[in-house]
Amino acid sequence: MGYRQITGAALAGAIFPAAARAHVSEQGFVLLLPTDIYIAAGVGCVVLTVLLTVFLPVRAIHGLFRPIALFRMRPRGRAITGLLSTLLLFWLIREGFRGPHDPLSNPLPLVIWTLWWLALVSLQGLLGNLWSWLNPWLVPVLWLRRQLGLRTLIHLPRAVLGWGAVLGYLAFYAFLLADLAPSDPDHLARVILIYWLAMLMGGLILGPRWLLRGEAITVLMRSYARLGLFGRKGARAAMGLWGWQVLRQPVPGYAAAVFMLILLGSGSFDGLNETFWWFGLLGLNPLEFPGRSAVVASSIWGLLLANAALIAIYAGTVALGLRLAGQRGLGRFFRLFAPSILPIALGYHIAHYLTVFLVDGQYVLKMMNDPLRNGAELLGMDHYHVTTGFLQTESTVRLIWLTQAGAVVVGHVVAILLAHALALRAFETPRRAVLSQLPLSIFMVAYTFFGLWLLASPRGM
């Protein structure tokens, strides 16, 4: 089937303006792509990776994730960058209350939904723990505790703190999907201020551990930091294949494992709930969308059901793998293999929001050109007009879709390799490791197809 012969594939799956920019814009772009060919090629790459894990020597698998030491680390200045990050956040909140009401002009929604949610989360997983330099709670909590002489008033077990992060992330995603105006500057400023104060009180009452294990945003960033190319090996900085740090860290607890799974489940549902298929399931006409108020309840219960289904399927594949390998201990292996889901979640996050970033990133540049609205032309973009023309030409659209599909496929390839490396360390023989991974590998191949189908599916809203 040739490119010019495709007559019906809709792209909204490659564009997602409604979901991504925290649902600011209500627009869609339709283009024609041989998505059946791309999906088949992507799934084929993942299947080939599965076969390679069967035949590659154990030494080769371990060698893939062996990091290279770079230079001695001297982590200084984090207090300064953390303080600057806190001050920036409060300036953004102020702009949310006092600045332009248009979310495409106000710095708060642009920074939160474009620079943080779209860009920084992706860079955190690709590069490493950037959030440790930008956390807007750590410096205030440590300073206040020191000045007030506070001690931890309530000592919660680590597992309990972790479940707080799970609930917090589900609440964050429910806000993203179901709130009527998540990008309204005044509304967003109020929500962020309340959340910041609540987490600050949590850090003062429950101790700094709350900020590392119970605060959902920090746990999100720390989870993706496990994947980064750059990390620490002893006292030195090191670089390795995405996921190398997972192999050097202890097995996560149940709450942390579930958190990693809901990163994927929530992101997948974020794409699914915009498809024509989902609208048909709800009995709505996607071409005559009645408004977000009509899908608030379905967005919330759909989010919860999608995550519950993913956790159940993942647990089932791990249990079946253990049975094939003649091994017991579902709880331990449920937690052991959970980090291998992270590359899939990150790959889909990048793919899901790529085109939105290409459009809304232009609004960010225009905002940065005159952040104080005093006539400054810091970037010389006063007469620049935001364009979506690159979404209307064959060459750029094909490049964008291939980049999105590539992010999904690479995420699955890394996930399969990482899961196999974890299995080789956990099982006594390579044969048992391979047997334990067969159901999980089949699940990942199927999820590759599902992810690429989501990107290519017609979308409403």
C-alpha cells in the first residue's frame, strides 16, 4: 500500500492538542500515512529484540547495561538552584493570578504544561535526575525545619509514604483529564499554590522523606531518573544505556512498583480517551463533542479502570512466567520487573506529546521573548507568528510520525532488554530466565501494537 494510496488514516493520534497542553486548544489535524506498514515494522523490531534476548550470551546482555565512568562528581549548588526554582514557581503563580487570562500567553500554564510536563519529564527520563536540582520543596522544608528546630512529628513507614505518591499521581492525572479548565491561569495558580502548601506541610510534619517518597511529582521524576543515560557510579558520574541505573538499585517496594505501572496506564488512557473508539463506547459523536463536562465521570472511572487492568495483566504475565520457570514468589518478581515498564511509559509520553510541544513550544518562545510584558525583545521574536504549517506537508508529517513511532518502539526494545537483564540476575540459569520472560515479552509486543495504534487512531475533542 503506497503513501498516496492511503485514503483514510486520521492523525489526531499524532497531534493531541486537547490532552496534552493540559487541554488548552481544541483543534485537530488530519493527514494520510501508511500506518499499517509502520506498525508492522515497529512490532517486528520488538519481536526481533525478544528473539535476540533468547540467543545473545549472558555476558552480552550485561555488557549492554555496563556504565562508563566519566568524572568525579562534586554536587554543589543544588541549594541555590532549588531556591531559584521555588522563587520561579511563586512568580509563575503570581502571573497566574495577575497575568493574561489567555493560557497561550500566560507564563504559568505555558511553563507547567509545556516546559515541565512535556519537556522536563521527557528529559528526566532521557538524561538523568535533573529534578534534584529543581525541586521547589526541598530547600524551603530543610530551611524551615532548621530555623524552627522542628523534628519529624509523625513517623510513617516507607510503604505508607509510597502509597501517598500513588494516590497523588492518580489525583494529578484526574485533574489533567477531567478538570473543566486545567489550563485556566487563575484556576491553575490556585491549584498549584494549594498543592505546594500541602506538600510543604507534609515535609514539615512527616519529615524530608515525605518529599522523596510520598510527594507524587518528585516520585514521578525520581522514577524516570532511573532510566537516564547519566547517573552516579560511586563518587563518579557515569553514562550507560537507558536503564543501567535500574540494575544498580534495590528492588522497589510494592507502592513504588505500582507507581511505575500507573505511569504507563495513565499515559495510555490519556491517549485512549480521545479516540473515536472511546467516544463510540460512551455513545458520543466525536465530531460534535458536547464539552469536557460531559466526560468528567467517564474520564475518572476510565483512568482507574485502565490502571487496574494494566496492573492485573502485568501481574498475570509475571505469574505465568514464574510458573513456566518453576519459580515462586510473585510479590518479589512483581516488584523486580516493574522498572522494566518505565521505558515503555517514557517512550509513549514522548510520542504522545511531541506534536503538541512543537506547536506550544512556539508560544513558550514568544512568552520568553517578553516575559514581563514590558516590550522587551529578548529573542527578537516580536513579529513571529506561531505556525502549524509543518503539520500540513508530507515530509514533515512523516518525520513526526516516524519519530513518535520510533519513541514507542525504542521504549519497548529497551524494556525487553532491561527485563531480561533483571531476570538473568534473579534466576539460576539463563534458560529459566528466558522462560520467565516469555509471557512478559508477549505482553510488551502486544503493547507495542497498542501504542502505535493509539498514535494512528482518529481522535476527537
